[in-house]
Amino acid sequence: MKIADIDLGTRPVSLAPMEDVTDASFRLICREMGAASVYTEFVSAEALIRDISSTVRKLHINPAERPVAIQIYGRDPEAMVQAARIVEKAGPDILDINFGCPVKKVAGKGAGAGMLRDIPKMLEITKAVVEAVDLPVTVKTRLGWDCENKIITDLAPRLQDCGIKALTVHGRTRSQMYTGQADWTLIGKLKEDPRIEIPIIGNGDITTPEGAREAFEKFSVDAVMIGRGAIGAPWIFKEVKEYLETGTYTPLSNREKMEILKRQISESIDRIDEYRGILHIRRHLAATPLFKGIPNFRETRIRLLRAETHSELLELLDLIMEKFLSPD
């Protein structure tokens, strides 16, 4: 599957953009694990053109993580064009427009999934950004604003006409946020639409190799994007890639998974500082399937998520490995 001239291979599986999750370290680990491409955290167009340092830092790309997309969001066409030109100078392989983020501070202000209530402006922004840069431009969005307005089958051809090179669809409406189950039915209908010539990438609830294969086989998508299923579990890309290629997969051992979590902690601290790096990584530690289902784990889990130093975290992880997990 190709996005413009970027070849992502057969049945590619990519890392979705996630705020406070897909930093440079995590993206690189996911690429090493087999992700076909990775996406940055959301980049605010307004913050970028105001040169806010925390936003500008999100543009940093490690050459080893390519192909990589930088994703921007905003509601003002002129600001989005300016931001797109700044992003282009950072040298990503793809520029992605976020029309899917459902959180109130984004969608409630008319950006992200909020654009699903103003389609003319969404199309205006898309066309303007495509024309402003030489990078391949892609879009990520949702089925619609709510269950009464699932407009993606009508919207997709119009976005394609703006010049985008691929479309990612999360199988929920904005009103659903992340509740319930993702509905891939309309994503599949896009692949049946003879008007659609660009790649269609499906997103939503892919947490297992079997789920990824079903997405390809049942809905005929060109690629799959994994978001929350990778938090605390970047090894999912290894498992999925192996399963798609061979029909089976060998999970990493618990010790190997633990070493990956330790690496995430160390690199998060190195990237920011000890205090903020630990705060950042807690989301991964809270979500990792490595600790799910362990009996009598509640007290240790609380200690893990309250740890304030690198050494304390490492000691706790060693304790968990010794007391609760087998090496295999």
C-alpha cells in the first residue's frame, strides 16, 4: 500500500497519533517492533505559529522512525496553512490533518472532530493545506458527529477531491468518544465505493493480531491503525506483523516486555526530566496488559503509579518480575 510515493508494504499496520503518548521515543520503539509508520502527537496550529516551545518540540523527528507523519489540528484555515508550512520544514514524510479528536478542549472549540459540524470549513482547510505544501497530505476523522449524522460515506469522496492521499477513519462518532464498540461497517463501505481511489485506513478497537487480520479480510481496508491497543504494549506491532505474514506469532516473554517498559521509563526521563518523565509514563504503566489479571496486585499497582523516582520504579518492576510474573 502506498501513500503517494511512500510504500508501506502489504497490509501495513501503523501507530495512531495520541496526545501525551506518541512521543519520539515511543514512536521509535513501535517502529522497531514492526509498525509500518508512526504519527506524532497532535500539534496545535495556533500554538505552532505562536512558537510555543512545548509544541515546537513535537516536531522533532528521529530519522530511524521514518516513515513518520506529523499531525496538526485547528479551526482557522489561515493558521492551518501557516502551521502546515512550518511542519513541512521539519521534514516529515506525511502531513496529517486531525478532524477526529473528540475531546472537549479540541472538538468543543470547533477543531478536531468539531469540524464534522462544519463540513464546508473542513473542506476549505483541507484544500488550502494540500495546496500550501509539497508533502502528501492525509486526513484522520470519524464516522460523523453523532449516530444521527454518520456522514463519512458522503464526506470521503469530497475530501478525496481536495487532494488528500489517504483517509483514516475511526469507527466511532464524536458523541461516542471512546465508548462502546467501533463500527467498521461504514469503513468497509468506503472500500466498496467506486469513487474512492485513495487508500482507506481503518482505526478503532484493534488490540490483537486476530482483530487486525479480521479488519483486512472482512472490511478490505488498505491499512490498519492501532491507537490505545499500543499504550503500554508496543510489542503488539511485532505480534500483528508476524501473524499477518505467517498465520501465527510468538509473544515476547514477560522479561522482554518488562525490559521494553523499563526502556520507555528511562527514555521518558531522559527526554524531559525525572519528575515529568515519570508522570508521562504512568499512562503506559497503568494500561499495559503485562500486569492485567495478576491476583493480589492492587497494592503493588498503587505503589507503582505513585512512585516518584526512577530508582523506585525500577525496584518495583524488578519486584513484580520476581513476585508476580514468570520470565516466559
